Amino acid sequence: MSLHRPSLAGETADASAVPARFEALTTDDLDAVIAVEQSVYGHPWTVGNFKDALASGYAAQRLLAGTTLIGYFVAMKVLDEVHLLNITVSLAHRSQGWAKLMLDALALWARGQGCAWLWLEVRESNHRAIHVYRSHGFKQVGVRKDYYPVGRGQREAALVMSQKL
């Protein structure tokens, strides 16, 4: 199935008009994924983190336009809940609606698995992601103090967010 992101007002045709598709994320994709991961985050997942997630059978999808990696997500199903572990949109494709599309795909998959809830943690300083999650229906339900590394021995809290499916 091909997907197209919605056109923005005043936008002209460009590479974003190429049909996008989801494919299973595999170890063969990790070089491209790690390149995106390292360009986006100060504390990126490692190759080992991705390999462990794939070996554990977690849901892992990449979003492509042609051969261009737009983004990816990794999620873990536990009983009737899905925990979003990583969702990333490449810097070149930000603010184009791709994160919402990936969240929609994840919610659809989770419903198909009989799940009732989506859960995630997000850095309290990641205002862009928090806005995306809230606009997608996630609500803050808690805080995990000192959850994420910041550097120099410092740590940052995570907001715990959930969405009823």
C-alpha cells in the first residue's frame, strides 16, 4: 500500500510526493537507521539496542519514500498494551506529518493485536515530540525522574504518556 502525506497550503510538487510505504525493519537496515538516529539524538540508540529489539520480536517498521528512509518506530507489545520505545523522523522530513502517520500505523497495528493502550516516555525538554503526542491524543499520566542521560552525569525526567485505543 502506498501512502502520501497531505499537501500543505502553497506547497509545490517535490520529492515528498513520492509514494511512501512501511516495511519491516531488519538488521540489514541498521546502517541507515543508525545514521538517522545519530543525526537526530544527542543520546541515540546503539546498533546493539536495535539488534536486541529485533531479536526480541518487537514491532519495528521503517517508513520509506522510494529508497529514502523517512523514519522508523520500534514498539513492544505486553499483554493488551503497546509501549512505543523509539519513533524517529529524519531531519530532512520533519514537520511534514510523517510522525503522525507512523503513530496512526502503530495504533492500527496495536488495535489489530487486541491492545487497548499505547504508552511512551518522552524527554521533558522534547517540546516538539510532546506537541505531536498530545495532538495525537496522548495524555501525560506521570513523570519518571532522572530517566534520560543528558551528559556530564546529569539526567533528565521523562514524561509518561498514554493513549486509550
